[in-house]
Amino acid sequence: MILGKIRGAIYSTINHPFYNNQRLLVVDKLNLDGTPSDKYLIAVDTVGAGAGETVLIVDEGNGARQITGDSTAPCRSVIVGVVDAVELPEQ
């Protein structure tokens, strides 16, 4: 799983039929301390996440297809949860 922060949405008029009625969001990957890394993902939103929210992402094709319920979906990254808080043990 990947920790990320929603940056924005993607809109398209022509796409694969799987993406009809799906929300695609741009998500910045986060480091464990909550700071943005220099990487991002485009993920299908399955939980109704919004801009600025911290989320959990599954970034693996088979898992993403299982979550969306479509075994032939051309999908790799799926948002599976909105994060309320992150607590790390002190070292």
C-alpha cells in the first residue's frame, strides 16, 4: 500500500469503457513523515476522496482489478481508504 495526498482530478471525453463513471485522481506519493515525494500516481477513486485528503492506494494490477470487480479492467492503481491519522513509534 502507498500513502498519498490527492492533488486533483483528471477528466476525459474519450477513454476505455471501464473508465466510464469512474473518478480518476492525481495523487502525490508521500514519505512516512507526510512530506511529498517527487512521484505521483493516477488512481481510480473507490471511496469518494477529495482534494487535499490523505489516502491509501493499492498499486498492483491484480489487486486493483479485484477491488473494482472487473477482471479485465485496464487498471493498476486504486484508492482504497481515506487516512484520518498516521502514528509512527518513536525511535
